Amino acid sequence: MRKVDLCLSSEGAEVVLATSSDEKHPPENIIDGNPETFWTTTGMFPQEFIVCFHRHVRIEKLVIQSYYVRTLRIEKSTSNEPVNFELWIERDLVHTEGQLQNEEIMAHDGYATYLRFIIMSAFDHFASVHSVSAEGIAVSNLSQ
């Protein structure tokens, strides 16, 4: 089995929920594979988005590229629906003036069908997420 970026829309991933949306910077930009596009929050925290893989996956490494994110919580679910999330990772990110935050996380127990990313706080009134990458493999399809 080959490792792929499971968070790409071209690999079947989908953003199924986002707590804010700007028509110029929609949440789908997070998984489009284009480094020039991004999703932006519309103020007030926490803000969140949920990525659905449409299959069971095993994630080995996450990379989040963002601006102004202070505290990020990542929850996962192995359910067939976006329910029963459990806390998986929580990180305080370093403020990087004038450049993207590039947070690499080696994942342990990375089995999921959904990931919920919650921006708990930010360094400014707004934050943006440019990409989320999840290196890993598809384990099985969802049973209906």
C-alpha cells in the first residue's frame, strides 16, 4: 500500500463542516492542493472545520500550514458519521511573523474516518489555514 496525502480533495477527502465561510476563501481551499489558496476565519474563537475521508484511514504524519493560529486541537472519529470525536492532539503553535506556520505532527494511533480541527485561539482577530496534509494509507472502505 502506498502512502498518500489523505487530505487532498483529489484523494476523496471533503470538508463537511466549517464554522465560518468567506466566499473568496472557502473551507474547500484547505484540501485543494493549491498553496496559494486558504480558508479564513471570520473572527471570534473557537473556529473549526471537519475533514471526511469517506473511508477508514491510518494517519502517520500531519502537516498544518496556517497563519496566526495560537492553539490548535485535533479530534478524530472512526464512526461512519461525524460523531463521537475524541481528543487526539492539542498544540500551541509558534507565531511566525511574515511567514506560514508549518506544524508537523507525527501521529500515534492515527485511525480515523473524520478529523475535526478546532482553532481554540489565535494571535490576531482572524486566522487562516492554507493546507492540511495527512500522510498515511487507506485501511478500508466505509460499510453502509
